[in-house]
Amino acid sequence: TRLILATRNPGKITELHAILADAGLDLELVGADAYPEIPDVKETGVTFAENALLKAHALAKATGLPAVADDSGLCVDVLNGAPGIFSARWAGTHGDDRANLDLLLAQLSDIADEHRAAHFACAAALALPDGTERVVEGRMRGTLRHAAVGTNGFGYDPIIQPDGHEVTCAELTPEQKNEISHRGKAFRALVPVVRELLG
Ligand code: ITT
Ligand code: NA
């Protein structure tokens, strides 16, 4: 069976392939980029879970195949959870990781180390063409640096230092990041649900 990865974010696709391959699912994983004719769904939800479900349902409905989706973001304590669901377009242009990260650093420039707590959140949704849906969430807590460090990963990885680590997410290997990340946790929690519903 095919399982659609309902995302067009290359960083997510790389991580999802690794996380789901480790789970040993007997499924062919295909990114949404294999279906360029299917338009992006409007992320009108107000939570990560709502947006992940919107994306998974859109692909499942359009392809007639089961689909998983990820909605994720960085939630900063001192900003009351922002950028949150707006993480991908914090500086205005969707997916401009560098601009988003630079703006956030500028907004936090006066904030001292002890007030720079944040977490990554990820909602992992599964939708079937018949409308069946499941969603689970994962989080990774950390502290925000004052400048970007590291070149691995994507998005805000260069500015977050996960709790219990001395380096940023962008300095971790992909394996190390997946082990502790919001995405790793969410999709590992989704695997038994995928097994149950897809066999
Ligand atoms: P799709 O909707 O196609 O999946 P997207 O990039 O638009 O891709 P989101 O709306 O979920 O996805 O936005 C997620 C943003 O949150 C992403 O652009 C990053 O800036 C940030 N983000 C999420 N997970 C991250 C991670 O593991 N490392 C760094 N930044 C992350
Ligand atoms: Na998005």
C-alpha cells in the first residue's frame, strides 16, 4: 500500500522518511510532491492538530490513498506561544526559514537566557479516504540561543538548544534529532495507529 506524506517541506520529508523507515512499516512512502496537481490546502485551523488533519484529509480525498500530515512550529514562552502555527511565515514569506529565524532573534534580543525557554510542537495526523482520522502530538523543549549555530536540519533548528544538550538542533546528526524531536515523538506515536488501520 502507498502512504502519502502530505507535506511539501523538504526538511520534513527527509525526517519523515527516516522516522517511518525505522518503524519498519510495510508501506511505500510517497511525498505530496509526487502529486503536483493537487493544490495546497489553506491552513485555516487554529491548532497544530486541526491543520495537520486538514492537510491529511485533503491528500487522502484527492488521491484515494491513506495520508499522513505534519503541522508543526516553534512556541516561545515569553511570546505566549508565538510563532506557533504561524512559524512557517513569521516574517511574511511562507517558508523563508532564514527571514523567520532572523526576525525571531531580533524580537528576543533583549530577553535574558533564563527567559528564553521554548518548545517545538508537532501534530501528526493520519486520514483515510473514507474520512477516518487520527491525530497525535509530540514536543521537544529547549532554550533559544542569541545567534544561529549549525547547518543541519531546517527552519529554526540553528537557534534552539534542546534541554539536556549543549548544542543546537542544527548541530545534531539527523539521527540524534529524530530521537528527541517533536516530529520523532509524534510520528513514533502514530505508527501503531497506522499499523492498526492499514494492517
Ligand atoms: P507543509 O505544510 O507542506 O507540511 P510547512 O513548512 O508549510 O510544510 P508548517 O505549516 O507545519 O509546514 O510549518 C512548520 C514550520 O515550523 C517550518 O517552516 C519551520 O519553520 C518550523 N519547524 C517545524 N518543525 C521544525 C523543525 O524540526 N526544525 C526547525 N523548524 C521547524
Ligand atoms: Na504549512
